Amino acid sequence: MIRPKGARTKLREHFLNNIGKVMDANELREIAGGISEWARRVRELRTEEGYQILTHNDKSELKPGQYLLEDSKPQPAFERSISKETRAFVLDRNGFTCQMCGAVAGEFHPYDPRRKTRLHIGHIIDKSQGGIDEPSNLRAICSVCNEGASNLTLERPSNLKLLAQIRRAKGSDQVEVLKWLIRKYPEQANKFLESG
């Protein structure tokens, strides 16, 4: 018996067939079969499979809600390693309530009344920023908030704090930061180099 393809498989195939093409949220939602969890599946392609799917956080030319895969080769990815016991503990500790908006599991969501609230376990400090899979770094978060929370922390670091962290980093890590900034802001980098 042939099983139908899941949303994640469909999205992976679509990205790999459209390398270098900017795609928007509506297109990806349709490819995923119209499911509300499409953004989560895209994040899983990034975090669990290592595909470097870019957003406006990575490339200045992209608008919010736009996605781009530039290379078919995945990078090393994070494994899912939160146990069922830890998930149950965090949900219970948080009263089965989203810690960002207060929505309660199973009730209609206050910001999207078309669907019932579904809770996930989210990192307070994302794994990509050094966060760990311990209960102290985990919280219950609903699908609606989770779609907008990828790789965000509750507090954004100031310019001075970021510069201090970069100065403390190894030279090779500083070069990686520079490469990322040049990729994200190519026009500004060219103007800076031309004027300097």
C-alpha cells in the first residue's frame, strides 16, 4: 500500500525543485495541502534536516513571509531530543496554556477562532542560539505564536551587547558573522566597500 506524502515531504520536494526561487507563505501553505502547520514543517526542514531555507531574518531583500532555498545541500541539523516525559512535565507546569498569548489547549484560539489551540513545546533560547532541551529552557507555546517565534528570544540583544559578544569570539567565528552579514545585506556591503 502506498502512503500519501506528508506535508513535510511535499514542502521538501517543492523547495528542492525550486532552488533560487522566492516563495511566499500562500504558495507553501497550498503545497502543504492547506494545513495550518505548514510553517512548522518548514522549520523542521531547517532545524531537523538542515536545509538552509532563508527568510527576511537572513536576507534583506526578502520580505516577511517569503522563503528561499539557495542550495540543495543540507547543513548539520539538530536532532529532536525532548522526551515524552519532559514534554508532559512542561505542559503540566505551564497549565496547558500558551506562555506567549495565554490560549488554552483545546479551546478556540483567541487570535485565530477558526481553529482550536494546539500546544507545542518551544525553546525560550533557541537551539540555534545555544539553547538546551532542559525544562528550564522549555515552555508551552501554541501553533499561532510558534509560527512567529522561530529563533527568537524574549529579549533581543542591544547593539553594544552584540558587538561585545562578537569581539569576544574566535577570529574564525567573527569571519562567519561577517560572511552572514554580507549575504544578508549585499547592497549595503558593496556601498561600504566602495566608499571605504
